[in-house]
Amino acid sequence: MTHYLLSILIWFPLVAALVITVIPARADKATRAFTVIVMLLEWMVSLSLWTGDYSTADFQFVERKPLVEMLGISYSLGVDGISLWLVLLTTTLSGLAVAASLPTVVTGIKEYAIAFLFLESVTLGALLALDLVLFYLFWELILVPMSLIIGIWGGRRRVYASIKYYLFNLTCGLAMLLAIIYLGVHYHVHAGRYSFELTNLSELILPLNAQLWLFGAFFLAFAVKAPLVPLHTWLPDAHVEAPTAGSVMLAAILLKLGCYGFLRFAIPLFPSAFHQLAPVLVGLAVVGIIYGAYCAWAQKDLKKLVAYSSVSQIGCVMLGIFALTSQGFSGGILQMINHGISTGALFLLVGMLVDRRDTRELSEFGGLAKVMPNAAALFVVFALSSMGLPATNGFIGEFMILSGTFVSDHLGRLGPIACLFAATGVILGAVYLFHAILKVFFGPISEKNRSVPDLTRREKLVLAPMVLLVFWIGLLPNGFIKPTEAAARAFLQNYLTKLDAGSRMANEGHLVPEPGAKLTAVGKRGEPTVGVPSQAHREVRR
């Protein structure tokens, strides 16, 4: 089974979705039970990924079959320390979100279950694909189920939010498609054959001008998905209008695909372009941290407050990635997981409150801790996790990002400045989250809130694993950081090597290496400089 483990993970939910189509229309209980069982089995299968050897940076459970041999398109899959935790996060939170929301769906239950199974399938495909054309197909297919989830089961302005989400992501994704085609054709010119596999395309060292254009195309696709300011404007509408499970999937999983795209494709393929644009990208990340926090603080809609908090926290993740240090890299990956857990849980709790009170306005709540003590306690736990309280998962991720940014030679003097502003954003995070806690759960209680029931047993069971993860990661983080260390070292070393090799080849008048040539940079005396940067490229020392 391990030979086809990744294929099973990708296609099993889709096969289950096809099975649901033959379940009788009125068998709602059977549909709900079947969907939850499938999600549970998918999660159990995903745990098999732990058996891989992540002490190396090599891809595990690799599958490679030609799809369109003439064009060099292959069915190429693999998992490493970068994608491992995102895959496990996807299978875990998909099941919890569906288990929490399915009992509240009253119309189109079969279609709802099919949409979420399809969404899980293509999301895993995007995380595991190593061929850029295959990745792009999964990347764009994500838009279909997510748009339907927002547009059919969403709120009053659901159609507007669905179309806006679809157009933003589709339009920017087309720019990435053009860049992928260019890379495949360019590889053909110099190697005599087409290929879109990441390992093959990584052999190319393109001139700076070409890298800038191509990086810009990939940047549009990934920055919109992440989302980075100012390409974030679709997010609040989509979050607010989406059903609860849709908001969880957006915040906890789909936003991470943008961060993942930078780690997996944009920076490794175009290191010189990233090197040139790093100050701008770090500035965008810092602006996102501050701007998202201020917008969250200003909201009167509880769901929109949590939505804008995602803009701020994803900015923090991107800062860790852009710092190009081992601490920042590993902290960024860990913080993606932390954000998925804490913000996903907050969206679930907000959905439970909205189901009981049929309103998202902060002014309509107040004093709920008196009648919903369990909900209040859990909301406080996840809010403290989100603001990075020591002993919770959020603290270690934020600390690694800030420390990695501060000591980054790649950023130079910009590192401490970016760290200072990012720390300000962390403080603002505590402000808007405590503001939400006070408005919703404390203060005088109105008559309309006196009869609100507390969490049910099912709701507590859904949130319990997320509480466990908050303290597990917070108290024992090494088990979550260690699988990413080899990938972090390889990522930084490859970045340095290509940066030095590109500089040397540009000075010698070459545009690309010969096909199959090693990308080891060579110093003046002929010694390899891998991991020992030249004076011009000492930015990534840690």
C-alpha cells in the first residue's frame, strides 16, 4: 500500500463522493454517517506518512508515471518535511469541520458532502504534486468546490462572495499557467525534451530579467491565495458569507497553499528574483500583520474579526519564510499549522454561537459566560493560542519567526526593523482578541442571551482534539519541528547554491547551465562553496 499511499490519499475522497451519488435522496442519516466515516478513514491513512524518513530532505512515497509523454507532463507525487504537516492538517481539520457542520445542514446534504470530499481530494493533490502542470490542475480545481460551498450554503451575499473569490483566484492563477508553460518550453530548448517536474526545472538558472517576470506571475497566484495585502480583499467577504465548515477550510487549509507555493516553487525556482525583491516582500508581510490586526480590532462583526485576524497571522508566516533563516523557515511552517488549529477552532465556535443567536454582531452578545461556560472557556483557550501565550502552540511559532527575522543576514538591517513592527502586530493581536472576549462573554447579559444553550457533547468532541494540539505543540514542540529541519537546511543550501551559481554564470556571460550540470557554485580557487557563501551572498548564514 505504501507504494500508492499518496494516490490513495488523493483519490479515496473522490471515489467516496461518487458513491454518495447513489445513496437514496432521502437517506440523510446514511449520507452523514458515510461522509464522517470516510473522513475518519482518510485521516487514519494519512497517519501512515509518519513512517517516512524525514531526517533527509528527499521526497518520500514518491510516485511517478507519465501522463502526456510528448509534452513531458507526469503524474509525479511526493511528500517531505515541507508538505507533511500541511497534509496531516488537511485530513484532520477536514474531518472535524464536516463532523461539526453536517448535522446543521438541512438542504442539499448529499451535494454538501460531495463538495467537501472533492475539496479535500484536490487540496491534497496540490500539496503532493511535484509536476507543475499537475499542481496547476489541482490548484485551479480547488476553486470549483469552494465556490459552490460559498455560493450555495453561504449567507445573504453568498453569490457575490463566491464570484469574487473565484475571479480573484482564477485570474491570478492564469498568470502562473503562462509562467509554467514558459519554463517547460525553456527546458525543452536546452535539454531537448519537455518536462514540468520540479526536480528538472530546478536545474535551470535563468537570467535575472526572466526570473523577475516569472516570479511575478507565481507571486500573483500565491499572494492572492495567502492572501497578502493588497490582494486580500476577497477574503473577508468569502469568510463572512461561507458556512462554518467553509470558513474553517479557507482559514485553516486553503490560505496555507499560498505560503506553501512560495516554499515549494517560487523561491527555489527563482532565487535571484526573490533576492532582489526580498525587501518589498518583507514590507508587504509586515504591512499585512499591522493592517490585518487594526482591521480586526475595528470590526463589529465577530466572524469578520476572525477573518481579518487571518490576514495578520498569515503575514507573520510569510515574514518567517521571507527571512530565509532556518528558525524563520521552520517557524513559518509550524505557524501555518498553529494558525490552522487556533483560527479553525475560533471559526467553529463562532459558527456555534451564530447558530444559537442567528447574529454575528458583537453588540448582540454579552455575558454569555454565565450561560455558556464551556464555550467561553474554549474560546479563551483558542484566543490565547492565537495571540501566542507561552505554553500554547502559537508562542513557539511566533518566537521562531521573530528571532529568525531579527538575526537574518539576508535581510541585513531590515531584519530588526521588521521584527519590531511584527512584534507590534502580535501585541495588537492580543488587543482585538481580548476585545472580542469581553464583548461576547463578559459584561451584563441581556434577556435574549439568558436562554442560549451551552455546547453539546458532539461539539465538545469536535473541539477536544484541537485543544489537545494547542498544548501538545506548545509544551512539546520538538516533535513537530524536527521533521522540517532537513527540508529547511536543504532549502537554504539550494537557495545559496543557485544564487552563487547564477551570479557566477552571469559574470561569465552564460544564461543557463548545460543539461544535467551540477549547480555547485565554485570559488576563485576552485573549491565548492555549497553552504559556504561567497562574500556577495552571505545573507543566508543561519
